[in-house]
Amino acid sequence: MKYSEVKEKNEFIVIVGCGRLGASLANTLSDEGRDVLIIDKNKDALRKLSMSYGGLALIGDGTDIDMLREAELEKATAIVVVTNNDNTNIMISQMAKNIFNKELVIARLYDPERDYVYREFEIDTISPSILSSNEIWKLLTDDEGR
Amino acid sequence: MKKRAIIVGGFHKAIALSNSLIKKNYNVTVINNDYQNCLSMAEIEDVAVINGDGTKPYVLEDANAQNADIVIALTQRDDDNLVVCQLCKKKFNVSRTVSLVNDPKKTEFFYQMGIDSVVCAVNAIANIIEQQAFLKGITAFIPIGEGRISIAEVPIQGTAPVIGKKLWEIDLPKEVIIGCILRGEKSMIPRGDTRILAGDMLVLISSDNQEVAAIKELTGRS
């Protein structure tokens, strides 16, 4: 399922992990008028959300099945898993897929080596190092063309 | 050929397990990401120790995971254990993976994710303590199927409330059956209309940890 298809419906997005990426994503989505819920086990992390953030915030452990239920993951159209631990992200994504039957699961993965664990479970992965290296490569090759 | 086992994480548990696996003629490799722990474990004879993060594919490769017969994940973190087992299954084709799980609610999920055996330490310990506490009512106790099913021998004393009752009159939990009655020299497979007599020895088969409730019902102890 493409993100654009999800957008059609009245979507509700759950974000696990309120780091720089999670918080900025939550702020952006909320500014665009989407329903967002963000979970982080650290209360202070939620301070990264902007003043204008209009979504929900939940303090708790995203690896806890009951916590995900409380976050009403059942109703969510998508879940974005961006904690700072790859293995945690893998586990939460798989729980979202298998326990909550979510179709659109996006996870960040620092270490691209473990990618195939995700691929098999149809989880979309974002790997910062690969994205960065692609961008740097683009800049470098653009420079040569000039 | 010697069978190969890899143990990832855990310190005291890993040591105890390595010792017993070595006695059973296993070739044991332990992976631990704490250097001090690794030094201590290296003192065990015949154990190969690898210092590294067992959730990383290249560390498992160093440990020769593709040739392992069994991989046991004992780290503190459920997510790490899950990843270790999945990597071993998917990338290294290990035939048997065993994982410790701390959160009892995740046990079923771990099985769903293809791990062969999931051991929930919290549940297992709580069950053992509970059974120990009620040990008076039981003379023998055998857990099977990773402790999900148990066979217990329960003696019926003269004061038990079920004496003279037929089996169908006893309000046993659904998950419990009386598989056999030992009466004197005889053993019998009971039917619904079999009466329980003082001095009988009942063999209970129960799942879902219902044995304590059943024993309460049978012996009247609380």
C-alpha cells in the first residue's frame, strides 16, 4: 500500500520513538492536519514536540503489547517505528504486522545488514546511512559534471 | 560428530547451560558483548568465547552459526533475543532456536515468529514457586511441553472433601483430567462414574497451570 492511498482515508498514524526523527515527523504530520499519536518511554523526549503539535502523546514502552493496544494501534492506518534501537524497531514492526495486522509499517534501521529480516515480513525500511551515502554520491557526481 | 550449540548473552545462565551441555557432549560457543563476562567464561574448559553483539550477522558468522545445531538466546532484552533467533533461522538455517522471553505476553508472538522454543523465565519461576508452595498436596510433579502441561500425583487423605464422590460430581477446572487412579496394588483408568476413595492416589494431567486449583478442589487445602 502506497502512502498516497492511505492519505485518501481519514488516517491515523502511530509513531513509536520520540527522537529527532520521530518528533519532527510528528510535528510535520500534525501541522498537515493528520491524526498522530506518538509513544516514548521517556517523558522528557516528548518535549521535542513543537508547541503547535496537535496530536496525542503517550508515555510508555512501545514494545509492550498492551501499550500498543492503549495507543489504539488497531485503528491506525500506519505505524512508523523510529526508536534508537534497531532490534526494538524490528520487534515492534513485527508485532504491528502480526498481532495488529497493519499493512503499512515503516521502520528505521541504522544497520542495513539486517535488512532482509524486514524484507521478508514486508516491512518498509529506511536506512539513514544508505540514504546519506546516496545523497553524498549524488553531490559528488554532480560536482564532476560541472 | 559432536553437536554444536551457540549461546548468546546471559552470564550465570550461560555458564550453567554451557557446563551441562558440555557434559552432554556438545561443542559450545558463547557470544557475549561484555568483555569481563567473556574473560570469566573463557575459564570454562572447552568453551569457545566470542566477544561481540550476537544480534549482528557478522558476529554470528564468526561463531559459525551456519553449522550450529541449536542456538539459545539468553540476553536480557526480548528484542535482541528475537533478532538473534530470526537471524539464525533465516540467514544461517539453524534447525533449532530457543529464546528466553521476559515479558510473558510475548511468548505466543515469539512462537508465531518461528522460534522453536520460547522459555518465559518469569512464568517458569512463578510456577515453580507456586508448585513448591503447594507441594504438600503433591508427591510427584512432572512438567512437560515446556511446563505448559504437568502431570502430578495427588494422594487423597481421609479428610479430603471428594471422598465418596463420583468423578463427574467434582467441580474440576476444564483444563484438568484425572488420568489414572492408583488404588492399593491396582491402577485404573477412571470413568465419570468412578468413585474416589480415601487412600487413592490420583494422577492429574493439567494444562494452563490449573493443577493448583484442581488440587485445592480435590484435597480441600487452600
